[in-house]
Amino acid sequence: MPKQVDHRGRREAIARALWRVVEQRGVAHLTMRVVAQEAGISLGQLQHYFASRAAMLSFAMDFASEQTSLRVEQGLEKLGDRPHPRDVLRLTLAEMLPLHADARATSRMSAAYVLEALHDEAVHEQARHGLVQGRALIEQLVRQAVADGHIDPDRDPATETNLLLALTGLTPLIELDVIRPRDALAAIDLHLDRLFTGNDRSA
């Protein structure tokens, strides 16, 4: 029997090679040839899986999002069957920041993707769709926390969602050593304490 090729696995390996190029060398070096070299394959082999740089980048971004979601799911499992919404939000926000190696790779991948989206209409639409979905999930958590009495009903869920996501803007400050990771987590904790304090009927 002919040997079966794990095409999904090959694509994921190429995506991880792309992450490494972005993380170690920067977006300026993000070419198909360089990614092929990093992945240890020929340019022709890479082009068998991705017809263009944009297609390669789009898959790498989707894979990065999947990995972030997986880390959040694994974190949620550790929180138990009915985690407090504050803990869920903290976990989610922390995974969006470059606080460890995997998150750092996906965070830098996201930055490269946004830059590409500014100049490519198809990438722009895909990136926008992903961000809209991500934001909607956060707002759903906030709305449910309000409905369950964990957050003051006078708070506007849409505005609070925007403020929570604004905390991910700490990324460049962490990356450029302006603040330490623990400072970013302290800011997240303080904001969540202010959002939840005094309004938790289940406490």
C-alpha cells in the first residue's frame, strides 16, 4: 500500500515554521522561500500545500487561533465544572498576551497577520471575521455575568467588553520590555476586581 501522507500535519508543521520566522526574524523576512527553508522542505513542496503567501499566512493564523483556544480550554478544565466568570475572563485575557513561549509565538503571528490585513482585502476580511467572533465570545461572557449577578446591571456589556479587550494592548509594552508580564497580570486583576467587586450574589 502507498504511504499515506498526513497533509494536515504537514500544513501545521509549515505554520509552526512560519511562526518561528516571524518570532525570530520579523515580518520582513516572511517569504515562502524562507519558510520552506525553516520547515526543512523545498519551495516546491511548500507550494504543494499553499499556493500563495497569503494562503500560507491565513492558515498559520487560523492554526494560531486554534492553539490559543486549546490553551484556554485546557485552562478551563483546571478551573473545574462551573468556573467563576472572573476566572474565565482572566484566563482568556492572559492567553492573548505574550506571557509564555507559545502565547508569544501566536501573539507575534497575530501582529504579522494584522499588518498583512491592512494591505490585502481577502486577508482583511478573514482577520476581521476572526476578531468579530472573538469579541462576541467575550461580550457573551460579560452579558452572562451581568445576568447572573456577578457584575453590576448598570454596566454596559459592550463597553465593558471593549475595555477588557483594550488590556490586550499591553502586548507591545511587554514585548519591548517596558513593563513586566507580572505588571500586565496585575493590571488585568485590578480591572477585573473593579468590574466584579460587590456585585457577586454567589460569593
